[in-house]
Amino acid sequence: MFNPILGELVARERYKDYRRQAEQSRLAKAAIARQAADRSDLRTSLGNLVIAVRHVFKALARAD
């Protein structure tokens, strides 16, 4: 025998679980994207810093 009320409750719980999983997946993807962007920004900043230090040392070497 199949209980329609119980079937409806099970379907609702499955739907809630599906929505929770989808939201967790969306949040995880957003966090991963932010990490990649942060890494790229850090890499760019460090590259710019290295270039600036190189220019300072070149200027100091010419000053002597």
C-alpha cells in the first residue's frame, strides 16, 4: 500500500535536500572563483612589486 501523505512528505524532503545541495554547490563555486581571483590579484601585485624594486636598484646603480 502506498500512503499519499507520506509520499508527499518524502517528495518535499527530497526537494529540500536537492535545493540545499544546489545552494551549497553554488556557494562552493563562488568561493573557488573568489580564491582564483584573489590569487591572480596577489600574483599581479607581487609582480608589480618585483618590477618596482628592480627599477629602484637600477636607479641606485646608475647613481653611483
